[in-house]
Amino acid sequence: MEHTLKKIRYITGLALFWTIASVAQTDSIPAAKAPRNPLIIELEVENGGILASREVKQTAFQQAYYNGVNLKVGWKIQHSSDQYFKLYNNPIYGIGLYSSTFNTDIIGSPYALYGFMQSPFGNLENERWGFDYRIGLGISGNFRPYDEETNPLNIVIGARNNVFIDLGIRAQYKLNNHWRAGAGLAFHHFSNGAMRLPNKGVNLIPVTASITYQPYGETTLPDKSHIEPYNDNIMYHINYGMGWKQLERDIDRRFLKMTVSTYASKHVSHKWRMGAGVDIFYSESGNNDEIAGDKSGRLSSKLSYGPSYYLVHVLTRDLVLNGNVGYYLHKQYFNGEITRIFLRAGARYYVYKNINAGVSIKAHKGKADFIEWTMGYTFNR
């Protein structure tokens, strides 16, 4: 714990040093030349809101109470050749450092490093009140995972490091040109995608309070007078994904999972694309006698497939959030495919022209199947 606190202090110190240095450097610019994308520094505290079943509350979260803090450094994107920043009302993009405690040794005191996008909405011309929502994704550490001997009560998370998903909505009051105070709600989800069991996941809906500092004062409103029409072509996508899954808590081995997906999609607005396609899944566990029994080694034990509805939320020219709702025409329960309907949510970034890379979580109902690390190509983009 002491080592973890030292790491958090070190990272926080670096972030503050970098922020102060950035402010000092920009102060040397003549006042007539405003910074292109103003710096935003924010401190947010949060507490309460543990979501869990009665069984989990009586074991992993017994006598637990949640407190968290976020330090965020970002830039309000006011000048860019990408018109999506105007469409999202000059959003803030940045990096956040999260630290928390559940006031119990069962769960641990997780921290996370994440990237975020924060977008204003509502009446942007209101001089006092403002509203925004945010989306964040990162990696967390310092959980105290399940262990049969040393930590048997932690039945929610089996890994020390997990994916961190952050959503939030907030109202802010402008104190002056540099300072804003805010309050809102957040949602946090921690999961390792069944790489290590148990993996019920940790879900939180805390109340938040924030203070935001903008060194350069006033910001400009988005100019939406010259928005180009969206691409009206039908796009074709082919994606490959891979990951690993632990199927049984008493079987320590993790099995390879792979996905090949093909979709067609079309813009229905600047921010949304919809389409459909087919997903084919490979499960290495279909070769394992202990998992598949007398069906071990058969092609039908290793492959599953089905049609899939495809939904894309476009954040920038190159960054998208992707989702699927699919239906298995063929599946195997022993591979962890426990329902006919499967879900997927993730993010992809176009790293070079039509080539994209990303990460997503595939799930059945609220239960994670595995984390997919993906590469893909889009035709007609």
C-alpha cells in the first residue's frame, strides 16, 4: 500500500509539474495571441454508490464505503481541421489519474490512468451555468484479487489489473473566467473480461463534486456555420480480434479466443453509423478434454457464428465507439457462450488511413466473455 501511494504521488507530481511548466511557457506568449486549445485542470471527488447483489454486499463489500478522487488535465479543442470537434461543441480531450478506496482490505485501493472526452451540451450561451457529459477508458491497478486461501471473500474480481470504464454527467457553475464548480453523477466499471476468475466486475454510481481551473479564461463558442455533409457511401469493414478467457475458477489455464467479423454500415447522421454483418468466433477450449468432454477436437466445438447488428458512435474523423448486438446460429455452452444473444462494446482508432486498431469487451447479458484486441480495415471510407 505504501509503495502504491508513492507511485500515485510520483505520477501526480509529474502531472502538476508538467501543467505548471505548460502554463509558464504559454505565459511568455503575447496577450494578443490566445492559445489554440486552452488548458483545463480539474479536481473531482466522489463517494458512495456501490452496485452489488445481496450476496456480494455480504461478502466482498461487507462494511465497505467508496471514496474516489480524479485529477484531470485536458485541452478544450477550439481550433482544428476536424469538424467533429465543432459538432461536439468544442469538447475537452485529456488524461486523468484516478485513485480510490473502499475502506476495506477485501477489494483493495484501486487506481487508474485513463483518457477521456468531455463534451458540453445544452445552452452554450448561458454565462453562468453549463452542462457536460464525459466518456473515459483506461487501465486500473492495485485491486486485491480473489485468492482461495488469503482473500476468499473477494468474489467479484480475480485480477490485480483491470479495464476501467468511466461515464459521467455534470452541471457546472461559473465562478469567474478561470474557475468553475460542478456536481453530478458518474458510472465506473472495472472488469478483466474473464481473463482471471472470478469476474463479476465492480460497478459504481457515485455522486461527484468538482472544481475546474482554466488558466486562460474565456473560451469561444463553436462555429457550426460551415459543416460539411457526412459521407453517404456504404462502408465495408473486416476486423480481426483476439483475447484469452479463463472458463473455470479451479482450472487455472486461460484459453485463446479469436474473432473474424465483416460488416456493412452507413451514416444516418454525422455522429452515428448503423449496419449489420456476421461474426465468427474461435474458442481454443473446444480442443480441451476437460472442458469439451467427448466433443473435444470437433470443428463444431471450436467455432461459433451468427449475424450481428452494428452501431458506431463517431467522435472524431479517426476515433469511434463501436457496439454490436448479435445472435448465435451455432454456439457451445462449455466455451462460455451461455446465451443466444451476445453483446460487444469498445473503441477503435484509425491509425493509418483505413487501418484501425482498438479494444472491446464481448459479453452475454451482464457477464463478460473476453476482451478483444482488434485490428481492422474499412473499405469505401
